[in-house]
Amino acid sequence: MDFSSGSMKELIDYIAKSLVDNCDRVEINEIAGTQTNVIELKVAKEDVGKVIGRNGRTADAIRTILNCGAAKLNKRYILHIIDQ
């Protein structure tokens, strides 16, 4: 996979839609900064638990995958999970 800024957003979109029941309510917004990019993941209120996981393990795993891909770009990403 060719890693670029757009593909990080697509990667999070793919992972989130695989986890939730309401795929149509998944929204991804990327805020680009000079050194750090923020990806906001918005999911339905009833799907927040599926994305965060027990004790935050799923969210931590998603962040780990995101940071591994970001390392190839020499960038830093922060993932914020927001309920709608």
C-alpha cells in the first residue's frame, strides 16, 4: 500500500466501517497541521463502544496502526473518536 495523507484517512475509514453497525454514519475529518495531523472519527452514539473497545484496546490498536503508517511519512497523527 502506498502511504500518503489521503490513504491514512481511507485506512481509518475502512477500519471504522468494518467495526460499526451504522456504516453510513461514519465520518472522517482530517485537520492538517505543520507537524501533527488530527483525524476526527465520528460514529453513531451506539457504535462508540465498538470503536473504543474494552478498556480502550480497540482504539489503541487503531492508533497503533495509524502511527505505524504515519512513521513511513515522517508525520505524526492523533486520532479523536467523537460520537454523534
